[in-house]
Amino acid sequence: MSDQHFLHRLETGFLVLLVACLLVLTCGQIIVRNLFSVTFLGTESLVRHLVLWIGLAGALVATRLDKHIRIDAALRLLPTRVRTIVLSCADFFAAALCAYLAYIAGRFVLDERAFGTTAFFAIPAWIAQLCFPLVFGLMALRFLLQACAAAAPQQIARE
């Protein structure tokens, strides 16, 4: 199994684990609340953070599969070679934007760490918010790799 295939399986497995945790927590909370009139403090906040992590992990998978949101109606009118160049430039721009968002998110996490708030149970908020710089950084890397692959001279010459 290649390293890339292993990373893809790890990424997908992590997403499945998050969704499974979300389902168990929400269904468990409903059952415990209805049967025993008991609620666990912090569970709602944990569920909100799980939804955030799932959404960002899903965006990372969409980037891997090249299924992210793209407005490409005008691209269909371009010749194949020009379309490849335009898509490569768009991927470079997306990589730069994601890298900037990762930087901003990293500063945000550091500020949260300095502030010292808790997200749920005894977990510091900055740990729960690590998904922001992590996912944006990985998306920047993925867009950069896609842009470099598309901009390779042999790729453009082939089309």
C-alpha cells in the first residue's frame, strides 16, 4: 500500500470515526434524557465541535477528490490547454488563500490558548479549535500539489 493510499484511508477513517462519535453522542443523549431525565453537561458543546471537525474534514476530502465548489461555466468554453493553465492558476491562488487562513487560524488558536477558556468538559478551547489551522494547512498543501501537477510542462504539452 502506497503512502498516499494509506493517508487517504487514514483521512477517511478519521472522518468515519468523527461521524460515529457524533451519532453515538447525540442518540445516547436523547435516550438518556428521555428515559432517565438526565443530561450531561458539555455534551452539546462537544457535539457542536464534532460538527465543525466533520465539516472541515469533509472539505479536506472534497479537496482531495477535486469535488470542492468551483464556478467553471466559463472554463468549459476554453481550449483544453488554456483551461489547464487557468485551473492551475486557480489552484495556486486557492493554496495561497488556504495558507493565509491557516496562518490566521493558527494565531487564533494561540490567542485562545493564552486566554485559557474551556470548550467542553475539561478540554481547553484551543485544542478543540486545532481543526482550523490543521485543515486549512493541509488544504493549502493539497491545492499546491494539484497546481504543480497541473502546471507541469509535460501535462500542458499532452493536452
